[in-house]
Amino acid sequence: MTQNKTVNLLLEVLGCFISAAGIYSFAVAAEVPVTGIAGICAILYRLFGLPMGLSNVIINVPIIFFSYKLLGRSFLLRSLRCMILFALFTDYLLPVMPVYTGNRLLATICGGVVSGIGDALIYMQNSSTGGIDFITMAIKAKRPHLPFGNLTFGAALAVILLNGAVFHDVDSIIYGLMFNFIVAAVINKMMFGFSSSMLALIVTDDGKAACDEIDRVADRGSTILQGRGGYGGQPKDVVLCACSNKQLYEIEHAMQVLDPGCFIIMLQSNEVQGEGFRRLELGKNDEKTS
């Protein structure tokens, strides 16, 4: 096993433990509705007396079949590994550890943050804990522009409402929505927010000199676009460069020295993928590994 695979495996284990702790040690202890397949199985058991194990198998079979075509064998094997780890932590390790039994609101907030961190770590290893995660990851593979957190929250919403209807507990619906909103926000922040970058648009007379200066001071590539002034019609070079916050300051200072008359626009970019930035690949990206 290579060092990179070992790190990924350790992060999977850590993510499963953190996610399980957020649910078991905070949400369950505070009677916040459990979402996902486990929540659906609990509802079916309460309404129809169906064994939770049997209903879990019945529900997961079509989900696995659906996900296999979109996500591939390798992803499903990693997810199966996470499902087993999650179950072991939930059933055997966490029950012998302390749980939070204090304020229900604090339990909801802390549990959402903890569970969101764990889920994000799992997703960042191109894996999941199965069940509804298979559906959200499959949708993400088909629609890469959709945020993970929003998909997770949408999938959880129906289960939360059903839980509230079964147990006639309006407070649990509110806390459940709050819990999963926090989970979704943390997932989005972990996966995309911390890697957000800046985008510099520099309007100048000498785009080549600007690109060379950007490469010198920030070691960043850039692109020259051809523009024309709207008032005078003079030809202009528009230099586009994605960079970090620190590099943006260096680029801005260098451009002011190089061309004091240049026009600089600085924009916040939520996500940048490609050479020099992180790549996020989902599903069928490494069928030869597991």
C-alpha cells in the first residue's frame, strides 16, 4: 500500500469515527431525528413493524444497483468499507464512551459541526457511508456543479419531516433541520470554502509584461484576453489570473509598479480546479484501486 493510499485510509477511518460521534454522541442523545437509510428504516419499523435489518437491505439493493452504473465498483467498495467502519464505531465503540446529555440546542449545534467535519473527510477521500450518500454522490457525478451540502440537506429533509410526523414532535423537526443545515454548511465549507481563491482581472496596455510579472512575484499562470475600451475604443489586454489571497496582494502591488494606470478587478472565487489548484474527482476515477 502506497503512502498516499495509507493516508486516504486513515482519513476515511477518522472521518467515519467523527461522523459517527456527531450522530451518536450528540444527535441521538438529544433525540434529534436521525436521517438517511437508518432514519427511513426506523420510520418503517414504527409504522408497519418491518424489521430494520430487512428493510435496510431492501432499500439499499436498488440504491447500490443505481449507484454502481454511475459511480463504479471502486467507489462502492470504499463506501462499503466506510459503512462497516461507521457501524462498528456506532454499535461497539461509541456506546462505551461518554455522550453529551446537556442542552438540546448545544447538542444540535455541536453534533452538526462534528458530523459535518466527519462527512466532509469521507467525501474528500472519494467515498461515502452508503445509503442516501450513494444517491447524493451519484447526482454529484452527473451534476458536478451542485454542492454536496445542499444535496445532503435535501435528502435529509424528507426523512426529518417523516420522523416528526411519526413521533408528533415539532421540536424534533426544528432541531433536525438545524442539525442537518449545520452539517450541510460544514461540508460545503470543508470541501470548497477553505480552498476558495481570488480572481484578478487586470486591464493593461501590455498583457505580456503583466503575465511575466505575475509569474515572477506569485509563480502563477495567467491568461491574456483581448479587450477594447468602451469609451475610446482603444485596444486593451485583459489579464486573468486565479490566485490565493496572499498572492493577490503581491500581484496587485506588482501591477501598480509595472503599470500605474492599469485597472484591477478583484473577485472572490468559491472554487478553482485545475493545474496548481485542487482537483475534486468523484465516482469512476480509479477503477483499478479500492
